[in-house]
Amino acid sequence: MNDATGAIYVPPKSGLPFLVVTFEGGGIRTQTATSRSEARALLAKQTRSVRSAEKLADGELKPAKQ
């Protein structure tokens, strides 16, 4: 799987956290969030970081100088 994809699962009962699931390179990563907006931010952050890492591995991006 080249592109990171993911999903946000809404809690079945109030008081439970949202579940953010991302699928990347054959693996699964899960995180919890207290609100829908936090879950969206986590999903966007995970998707961006995985895509950047893939581009770096493919030579499309240059590593940042330190």
C-alpha cells in the first residue's frame, strides 16, 4: 500500500474517545482523540508524515539540513 489511508471511528457511547486508525505500508496505527476535530487533526498529521517519509525514501524529497 503506497498511500497512507485512515478512518475515524465515532464512539458508540458518550464519554468514550474517538478512534483514529491509519493504515501505512502494511501496518496499522491507532490513536484516541477526545473530539472529532482532534481526531481529524491526528488523521491529517499521520497522513502527511507518512507521505513525506515515503517521498524521502523514494528520493523525491531532500532531508532537512541540521
